[in-house]
Amino acid sequence: MRVLVVEDFTPLREAVVQGLEESGYAVDSTGNGEDALRFARSAEYDVIILDLMLPKVDGLTVLKTLRASHSPSHVLVLTARDTPQDRVKGLDLGADDYLIKPFEFSELLARVRALIRRKYDARTTSICVGDLEVDTSLRQVRRGGREVELSAREYALLEYLALNVNRTVTRTEIWQHVYDFNATVESNVVDVYIGLLRKKLDHPGANRLIHTRRGQGYVLRDGGDE
């Protein structure tokens, strides 16, 4: 899943970006509100982690502009302002969650996961499709009771398909949510990773779960082979 980190304090921004990338997220980052708005217009982020005290354009203005443009991204506000008035103002402007500095990275990560579940209307951390189970909290995958070892990119692709279970997603949507601006994406990379996933997920006698919709994209569903 794709995250935008907007934080002007460079050491904190770099630490959060590194932690998110190590956790398997595609991450873009900036230290000012002007670039944050430019990034948000260029890509659909699952979560935007937004500091309030930003140069050029402050965080509350960024938040207000995002909501005025009907951005679907969920916004987690980071702030050192720990008063009810500040939290109420941010929430009223459209923030989805609030995290007070300083914070533990594990809590930030848990809140990011919760916002992603909310965005895709996933009620639990475990998504089951037939005999496939994707645990979005532990980032573990099992099929037919056996654990399936996936690379970070393979898992990211499968998680996106699982969060959109029974819905066809286009290659463009996959690029938007699985890769960041720094990634070098070749034209057939999605097809290659779909092939790798199928090899790891499918086993003799089992139905294929990832289906191709020619000219459209891919869908994860439990409905037999086509």
C-alpha cells in the first residue's frame, strides 16, 4: 500500500520513511505543504501522514485543500499540539486520526494499518478468500493451512488484491498503490508479479484465485478457474 509522509523535521521524516519501507509500504515523502499537495494530486495515497507545522503551506491548509478536492486518502495527523481544541479542529477539517509527538513507531504503524482497513472497509486484520488467508497485521499468508513465503513486493500486490476482493483492479491502480515515485516500473512488471504469485499460491487440485480480466486487469476471488 502507498503512503505519503509530510514532515519538515528531516530526521523524523527519514526515520518514519525507513520504518514504513521496511514494513513493506511504498512511500513518498516531503518536508513542506506545497509539495504535499502536488504529490497528492499526482497519486492516490492510501494514507497521508501529515505534520501540522509545515513551511510554505501549513498542515491544516493542506488537510482542508485535500478534503475540498474530495481526496479519498485517509489522513493521520502528527502534531506536538496536545490540546482538545487542536484535535477537534483537525478532525473537523477531515483528519481521520491523530497522533501526538513524540510517539512509538509501532503505534504509528498500527494506526496506518487501521486506516487502510477502514479505507477498504475491511472489518478484521484477516482477509479470507476460499482457503487463502491474508493476515494484514502480521503480513503473513496461508493457503490450505500452509504458510506461503512472499517477497515484500509480492505481499504488497496480494494485499491490495485482497483488500479489493471480488473487484477487478486495473494495472494502473496497482501501480498507483504498490509503487512509489522512485520505483522503476517496466510495462510488464505487474504481469510478472501476478505470475510469481500464482506459482506460490496455487497447488495441485486447488482453484486458481487470481483471475485475469482481459483488457481490464485482475481480480482475486474464490470462484473456480476460468
